[in-house]
Amino acid sequence: MPSTAEKRSAFRKLHESGCFVIPNPWDVGSARALQGMGFKALASTSAGFAWSTGKADNHITLDNVCDHLSTLCAAVDLPLNADFENGFAVEPDGVAANVSRATKTGVAGLSIEDSTGDKNEPLYDKTLAIERIRAARKAIDADHSGVLLVGRCEAFLWGIPDLKLTVDRLLAYADAGADCLYAPGLKSKDDIAAAVKAVHPKPFNLLIGWPGLSVAEAADLGVRRISVGGALARVAWGGFLGAARQIAEKGTFDGLGAGYPAGQLNAMFSG
């Protein structure tokens, strides 16, 4: 098992060139399965983890998340980027304290969102949002952890498809110390290419949670890394719920035929 420092160093090198996929497991089993497929890094998913505990996204606690991150980091050899939601605090001091705690879980990267969770005012005031990123940067630097900081603008996800606003915030987050920029919700090639160009030379993370762009196409647009958020967890839930509903509503078991062979699962986890 590589040391935490080695994982963090490898993670930073991945961001220097090329394009890589950073899929999102929601538990130890899914993390180890993805590691076995040859991915170079992983990212947690707040939604996938929340659903696995029977809760809605954004309804898990800081304690829950830190325990989850520690478990994932200890379970795999790969660097892990933490979906740290909005830092589990509003004010910069709170974000800093929580980020400091998260770095001790062993994560190689950590993202901070600018969404408030309030549909009426979905994004933090820009000045406050910048101070929150700056506080996260100071917390990471305080113990020389080398954790990579990702600044996220959630405008498109919250029904504000304003590319100028999004890019303006991403640039501000870069100036405040973010190492990588992320604007989930961008879908058109023109928007993606514009965001990538605007934040260059900082790497840009693209969320792909639906059929569409291939890795090669994203790479051609200059995307450095691709994550899938809760999409893999949704695929798993889709198979489970579809088969279970068939049993409950029709009394038939045809859906069980799509299950992955138990022998192959046992073999995958026997190492």
C-alpha cells in the first residue's frame, strides 16, 4: 500500500498533462472494483454515499463523511479526491476547520462548492465564496499536506446556466488558491471548451453523468480529468430497484438474470 504522501504526489502528477477519468465509488466494494479496472485515481460521491446510508444527498454529517473518507482511503492503493460538499460550514473559519479535519483522513484532493442549498439563493455571495476557498487553501497549507484543492462553481447545476458568471467565479477561485477548477453541469462542447480555455493553465474537471462525450472527445477539448459523480451509484440503484419492483409488483424474477456472476465477484474480492 502506497503511503499517503505517495498517493498525493501521484495525484498531482496526474493533473500535469493528458486527460484521466476519476470515477466515483460509494463504498469499499465499489472502490476496490474500480481499482481493479486500472483507474489511476478515485473520487468520493456525496450522493452515492448518502443513498447507501438511506439518506438524501446533502443530508449526511461531517462525522459521517470523514469516517467514510478514512475508510475509502485505507481500502485502496489509489489517491482519492473527496467530494466535501460546501465544507459543512458557511463561514470561512468553519470551512477551514473542517478542511483541516478532512486532510487527516488521507485524501489526496478535496473540493469545495459554492452552493448554499437554498433554492432562492443557490450560490454564496461571490466575496464570501472566494473567502471560503481562500480559507480552505490556508487550512491545507498549514500542515503541508499537499492535498489538491478543487474549486467548484455550482451555477449550472442550480439552474443558472450563465457561463460568464461561472468562468468569473472559477478564475476567482483559482486566484484564491484552487489547484483545479470544476463546474458541474456544463454539457455543450462550446461551453466546456470556453471554460477550459479560461482557466488554463489550471486543470479543469468535467462531470459526465449521462451518455454523450467520450474520453477522447473531452480530451480534445482540453479537459484534464473526468468524474461521474453519483452516476455509477444511480446505475447500480437502477438495476436493484428494477429487479426488486418486478418481484414486488409482478411476482416474477426475470430481472435477477442481469446480475453479475457471484463467482466472478468472489474472485474479484479474494485478493
